[in-house]
Amino acid sequence: MSPQLASTPLHSWHQSHGARMAEFAGYEMPIQYEGIVAEHVATRTAAGLFDISHMGRLRFDGPRADQLLDHLLTRRVMDMQVGQVRYSLMCNEEGGILDDVLVSCLESPSGKVYFLLVVNAGNHAKIVQWIKPHLADFPDVEFFDATESTAMIAVQGPQAIEICKPLLPSNAISLGYYKAKVTDQMSKPCIVSRTGYTGEDGLELIVRKEDAPRVWENILMAGRNLGIKPAGLGARDTLRLEAGMPLYGHELDESINPLQAGLGFACNLSDRDFVGSKSIADIKANSPVATRVGLKLAGKRAARQGASVLDHDSRVIGAVTSGSFSPTLDCPIAMAYIHPDMAQSGAELQVDIRGSIVPATIVPLPFYKRTNTK
Amino acid sequence: MTIKPEQLRFCESHEWAYVQGDVATVGISAFAVAELTDLVFMAMPKVGQKVVAGQEFGEVESVKAVSPMYSPVTGEVVEVNDPLANQLETLNSDPYDAGWIMKVKMSDPSELEKLLTWEAYQKQCGQS
């Protein structure tokens, strides 16, 4: 066991502002500052500021970078235009999910087009290892792991864009959803992306690590009258759960294929060949073995990962992958994989919470959808 | 009744006991409540339930996680603060009085000697 934890460039800020820190994917990360519910509500009603520097940031340069990534990602990359961002999966040959990622096509200030892959912190080392032999087939593609030299900050919530207005050039503020741009903030280099993991509108910024504390403070200052709060990984988890977004290690792992996970939209199977594409096409032709659903539970107790889902005859038909009390819905919610025959919206099921049998209803995902879409 | 924390005895696991005769009133400490934050549920003990010092008698759940509660004393539950389950915010404002959880008729009051004084407990929390 290695107790040596990595830290982000904002680590000392978190510590000096009362954050409760804990290990996550090898990093010492802020779990909460004021409290999960307060940070969750701030993000839904105003804005939350998240340090997500633990996420892996991998850069691919060279004229065939798109071909390499097109081979590695379930989502088509060859037709990506500068400024586009896509959600994709990376799968093994069997179609098991290795990671879920965002891929961006960007243009550097000198006019060079390159690709950026943002991977989960917990899968970072695995993905880098997995990419290496494929890189050998593309000797002209230059790979650079930018994780340590940069920081990543998410501003999320209905006021996120307003708050960033004084800090970013107008062409970054006016970015469309799932668009990204290499730009600057206060004349320092910055990648801005209109993406997030909370179900709210907002931006994700990648800056040099030495600039991170100032950018963080500037955003907090700009948002102080608009209700911004620093928010930890605790609120990030409840927010993404309400938004029905999968989390690797919970809804996704190597034993789950994209179709079970309800992520068929992220697999472009026609006219292309990528790692796992044959297996996924086979699975598509047959029926899936389990399906991801959303559950609303009675009472106040949350079903956590691993809790059994039961039918009315108390037969086990699946298991919970994520669960929490939902601050927005004021009831416990969960995502689970269950037998596809049982996966109809409205179906009345039960969940075993450490021996207590609690009624649960299948509801459509996401649990929460924002109304202020732009 | 106004209970001062100095009058209580504490478990390392953050429960407290207030003793009057052979009955111990049991709750969880302000430190525990602050650590848990955002409480949403408490599985209360039941009158008549036998509890054992150091063993789980119920659980408290926050948005983040579920935590067991361990009894500071051995005996039988004679009274439960049932309204607390629907007013968990009481634990934030008044954990040592209105926030009591159960009263236990003790079968072995000598166990109290193993519990921490307020001073020793504070020291533990400062270190943890």
C-alpha cells in the first residue's frame, strides 16, 4: 500500500478553507467544504466551483492523431471539427468499458490542430498503458500527458456563465454546449469547454498549474454576489447522480458494455472499426443481459452500491450501482442494473437496504433536468 | 433540564451517556454531528431492545454515508426519543439535551468507568 497521495495545484487552498479532504483515485481531494447539501443546492440555484484537476488530460498531436483516436474510441473522431467536444467510451476487445471520456478537437494559437482526451482519474494510468501499444502503430502521433502541468476547474450552475464573463474573452463566453476553445484568461493560456458533470450549464477550464490558485480566487470573487460556493467531490457525486450520469467504478466497469449502460448513443458502429466494435455489434444483435435504470425509493434511507434490487416475490433481479439522498428531489434515488424484462418505467420493485426491504419505483433517467438550457 | 457536556461520559466512537441512578440517557456528540453533516435518517432503537456496550444499537445516515451508532452501556432500552427521527436538525442545535436518542436501564453500571470524560474526549477529537 502506498500512502503517498498526489495533490492538485489547489490543495493548499482547500486545506486553508476548511475542506474535508479524503483520498480519491490516488489524490487527496476536497470532499466537502460547508456541506454536501449546501454545495449541491448552490450549484443548482447559483454556481459551484469544483477542483477537478485529478482528471487525466492527454494530448495527441500530429496529422494522424484523429485516426489513432478513431480506432480507440467508440465515438467517431475522424469527422470532428475544431471546437467540437464529444462524449465517448473506450472499450476492450470484448466490448467491456475501459473508461468514459471527453474528446475535444482544438486548435493551438499557432494554428496546430490537436486532440485532448479527458479521462477518469481512477483509470488514468490504465488508459495510458493501454494506449501505448497503439501509439507504436502511429509513430507520427505525439502523445503528451498534460495532467501534472495543468489544473482543471469546473464552474457549474445557472449563474456560471455570468460569473465568468469578466474573466474570459467573449468568444469563450459565447461557446455553444459541447464546444471548446483554446483561449486565454487574464492573458494566461486557458482551454475553455462548455461541458460538465452536474446537469447544469457551465464551463470547464484547463489552466497552467501555476495559474490555478489565481483563477480559482478570481472566479470566487467574481461570483461572490451571485451565490457561488466552492464544492467538493461529495456534491459532484450527488449532482451527477441526479443528472443520471454514470460514474466509472459504479455504473461502468470492464464487465459492463455500452448498450447495457444505456450509452449506445456513444457508439458509432457503422462504417468503422474500433477496439471492441465487433463485440458491441454482436451484443446489439442479441438481447442485453441487464439494463441501467433509475429508482426512486420510499422513506429517507439511501440504497448504496451493492444493495440488491428485488421483484415482488423478493427474487433478486439486479443491484444498485449508485445511491444517495437527492437534495433536489428530497427523496432517496439510485441507479441500478436490473433484468431487462423488469426494466419498465413505473414498475414497482423493492430494494434491500442492509436487511430492510424498501419499496422502489423505476423512473426515467435523468432524475433532474435543468430548465435553463441555452 | 440543562445538561452540560462536562456531566457526560463519551465513547471513542462519539456517543455520550448521561447517568441518573441506573438509567443512562444516550446520544451522539456535537463533534459526530458536525463530522457527519447533512443527516437524513436515523434508525432508532426500540423500547425493550437489549443493547450491549460497544455494540451497534442503531444507525445514522447522512447524504454521504451510513454510520453505525454504538451503545456506551449494556442494558435494556426503556425509552426512545421517537420524534427525533423526524427532526434530525435538533442534533445540530441541541445534541446533548433535546437530541437524546434512548434511555437505557443499565445492567452493569461499572462499565461507565471505561468511558471518556469530556476533557479526554475533547482531546481525542482534537487529535483525530
